[in-house]
Amino acid sequence: GRTRAFAAVDLGATSGRVMIGRVGADVLELEQVARFPNGPVQRPDGLHWDFEELVEQVVAGLAEAVLREPSIESIGIDTWAVDYGLLRDDALLAEPFHYRDERGARGVERVHARVRFAELYARNGLQFLPFTTLYQLAADDLAPAARTALLMPDLVAHRLTGAAVAERTNASTTGLLGVHDREWDRALAERIGIDARLLPRLVDPGEPIGRLLPALAARIGAELPVVAVGSHDTASAVVAAPLSSPATAYISCGTWGLVGLELTEPVLTDAARDAGFTHELGVDGRIRFLHNVTGLWLLNETLRAWEGEDGAPIDLPGLVAQATAADRPVPVFDANDPSLSTPGDMPARIAAVVRATGGEPAVTRAGFVRMIVESIAQAFADAVATAAALAGRTVDAIDLIGGGSLNRLLCQATADRSGLPVLAGPVEATALGNVLVQARAAGSFGADASLERLRELVLRTHPPVRYTPRE
Ligand code: LRH
């Protein structure tokens, strides 16, 4: 069929982008129109997202996209999971909090005092993360004053269209969606003191959300519809993971490394619960059976600290090249150590974690980078092995997608430490998955094309780079 164009808004925890995606019989291309930094901002009451700035960047990016490609047919929006804004009379009550704010920890105590974690897991299938939406909402002083709670991508869609919905893949990260029936667990919400009326109507990827509000259509230059995609960025990324066989695991590596398997049935065992394996919903009702590993956050925060010391940007490719050449063994630390989850002072905190387990932190910056990358790779390898064991699957390859796929040291270390070939790329898997779901909804593939059909196009147009494990 002819090549058609869509706009993807993809907001990550470290950067956001607006892309034009073009899809045809043998075509799957992205053109980056805007890219802007994102990150936690410290306010007097804690860590937030600068939501107004993000919206401004999104609208400007969409206007530029329409200018460059007037045939764009729709807009899809994905962001990181779990965070939300509270609305009353269609307006935000406060700037959304960042999931790394410490407020979640208060919510954990409140929630677990009412519902034990084992029961939560049986109901929502989620690994324990202190920032899961239900803990944040339980600690949110403004919740009683709100009418509606919208997750970040839905909040952006609401700004653009006025429609208030909850896209289901991301709703599955709130802890308030039933793992079996995939509907809001209103009884659970009420038991932990969350007003279930805050939870909006659920929509699935591919469904229309609404049309641009007139003032925005005028600014953007087209009256476009916003279509639901896998609005959880990881759900969109997994759509564009080639997964050429059921024996392929994936690692979606950006700020986080999401490591696991795509399943059709949940694995709600005690072992899966104790190993921290989650059941997030994918597009087409697939299950993302995965574990959160701290990803490039450790590296990005370390670089940010060094840039602060030097007052100058760090040459990361240069450092990685030196780190690759260094053959001195480095200690491996637990990348998921909870002391590394908040911003600031990362090199010192990593050094403390290394020392606490009897290691000697690397002294050079190249050595330090090597230590971080090897530690992330070890956590990746461990999580792949655990996923396979828990799901009773043989795994013979790993698709490593997202920004981390450009880090050759990380890809090779993951291959070496897992003993499995790593197939790296696409780097922009999330935006590709976003565009593919819009294209399918528009009829580019035939309305009932399976994910395998979409992935086959990804594999043909974005052949991965292969890293073979070394002894
Ligand atoms: C990755 C991600 C991940 C969540 C985290 C909050 O961007 O969406 O899947 O666990 O952010």
C-alpha cells in the first residue's frame, strides 16, 4: 500500500521527542522533529515534572511535524508509566509529582497496613515498586479534592483534545487494574482509601481518544485525531521488539532496563512474586512479564555529577572507548540497590554500595563507567535467566531495544554475562511501536494484523546488530 504518515509523541524520563513516522508495505521510517531534555525538578514540596514545559514542547513539535509533513493522519502519545495528574473542572490541581519523589514510601506503609502485599500481587500481578500509582495516590493530600486522575500520556491527550480516558497498557502499571479481568479494581481502590470515581473510562490501543481542540488545531495547523497507542512507553517499545521466536527475551533499555518475556498467560506464582516479576499489559492483551532493572539512570546521573564538578560536558563516547579497552577486572555491584534510586551525588553513592559488599571502586572515570556498565549487564543477565526459569521457557536470544542498544560495551557485556546472543536495536523502538499501532488502526496492515506482522516489518526495515557471547 501507499506510504502513510503519523506523529508520535514519546516522552521518556530523560528526554522527550516528537517524530514523524512513515509506514508502507516495505517502509518503516522515523524522522525526528523535536527532541528536548526532561528530568526531575526540585520544588519546595518535592520532585516534580515540569508538565507545562513538556506540553509546550509537544505542541511546538507537532506544529513543526505538520509543517514538514502535511499528510500526517493522527497523533499517538506515550510516556513513562505510573505518574499522574489530578484534575478538577478540567484543570490540573497541582504539578504532577515525579516517581522518584519520596512520597511514595509513605503510601507504601498506608496501603500495606490495609492490604498485604501478597494479596495485592494476586489481584494486580505487579512487582513491588515504591512508586506504583496506588502508593502515590494513597499519599496524595490533594486526591480528595480531585474529580479525575489521569496518567501522564492521558493527561497530555486531555490537554490536546479535552477527552479524559485511561489507556489500558499504562493503566496496568497503577496497581489498580485487575490482572485477570483487566478492569479497574474499584473494590481494592476503596479499601485503600482511593475514591474509585477518580478512575476514568478505559480505552485500548488503536481506539480513538478525541480530536485536537480548535485552538490547538489552529496552532498545530491541522485538525488531527489523537489515537490511543501502547501509551506506556515500554508497551510501545515491546511492540517494536522483533521477538522472532518465543525463545527470545527482551530488554527495553533507557532510563530503566525492563527485562522479560512476552506471555499470553500470567505466572502468578509465589516464586514470581518473590523474584519481583510483574505483569504489565501489552498491546493486544499480551502480558509483559518483566522485572525493572535500573538502566542508564546510573550512567546518566554519574555523568551529570561529573559535569557539575568539571563545569563542562563529558565526552561519553571517549570514556566508553577507554572503558572498553581497560581489561583490569572491575567489581560488580547491585544495580538495583535502593540507595541509587534518587537523584544527586551518584558516584559517591555507587562507591558506597561497592564498598559495602567488600569491593574497591574503580579510581579512573573510565574504570567507573566500566563498573557501572558491567553491573547493569549482570543485572540484565540475571533477570533474563530468572524470567526464563519462572515462565518455564527456554531462552536462546535477547532483543536489546531502546537507547541502550547504541551502547556497544553494554550490549557485549550483556551477551558475555548471559551467554546468549544479543540482537541490538531498534534504538527508537518506543516511537516505532507508537507509530505502528496508529498505522494498524488506520488500516495500513489490514485491521486485524497481528503484532507478529508488525514485527516482521520492523525486522525487515531495522535489522538488529548481533553481539555474540565470548568465553
Ligand atoms: C520506563 C518506565 C518503566 C516504568 C518506569 C516508571 O520509561 O515506563 O516501564 O517502570 O518508567
